[in-house]
Amino acid sequence: MASAPTLEDLLRNCTRSALHLEMRDGYMRDDPLFLRWLSGQRDDPADQASWWSPWLQLIEETTTRGIDVRRARIISEPASEYIRFEHEITFRNIASGEQVRWLPHRQATDLALPGNDFWLIDGQHLLVHHFSGEGDFVDDEVTLAPQAVSLCASAFEAVWARAVPHQEFRLT
């Protein structure tokens, strides 16, 4: 049996769109970048060589091919320290060609949302992220199940339509 494709595989083979929905207020809180940020170290957006990464390179290669890469984040307010960190380093995502929007949970009450964060590639490959209660990565699951794909596609678009572009969004 062939192994499931990774997110990197899916992005490299993507032909139209890559949509990412995040709904947690914290992820992998032992991430060295987050710990560095907590200690007061900040990236200089003008010094791209100091913060560019293989992930950002992959996203740039994807967007350069004309792929629509969009990330929507649903967050609690006031924002957690982790969300403050994410908001501050989102200039990296933008530099790689991603579009990013933010939506407070309070404005998402009437939206039908899936139970997990996900990437939806080309409207058909759904990569679902599973995290522990503490926000640590557990595993990914790839599915082509039409009902799950349809729910995630409609949820993403509903969030995107209501969310605020990164450049205009201010944390509380």
C-alpha cells in the first residue's frame, strides 16, 4: 500500500489552490522560533536571509507557479501569546506569496466549521492536522472523502469572506 502524500508532496503537485484553515490559539509551544520570540528576540523583515526557511521557499515556489495559497486564522480575543507571535511573524508568509486573513472566534459563531485544522489542495485533497490538547502535532490524515472535502471547502470560503486581511488586522 502506498503511503499518503505529505503536505510538501501535495504542494509540489498542486495546480490551482492551497487553502489552510487554522483554528487553535496555540501550537507546538516548544517551537524554538516561539521560544526565541518569548525571550524578546525579533526578526528584522529587511534581513530576509536571517529568517528565510525551506518551508517559505516551498511556498514561494508554489505561489510563483501561479497557485493561490491562502491561510485563514480563527482566533480568540484577547489573543494568546502564541497568536501574538504568529501575527508578528506573518510578514514571512506574506513575503513568500501567501495571502493571510484573521477572524475572531466571536465573528465565526454562525459558521459551520470542521473539527480540525486542514489544508485543502486543488479542492480535492484534504490534509487534516491532528494536535494534542496542548497543541503538539500528533499526525496528519489525508482524505478525498467528498463530504469532508465539501465541508472544509465551504468552511474556508465562509471564513475567508468574513476575515480581515493581515495588513489591516490588529490584535486585541
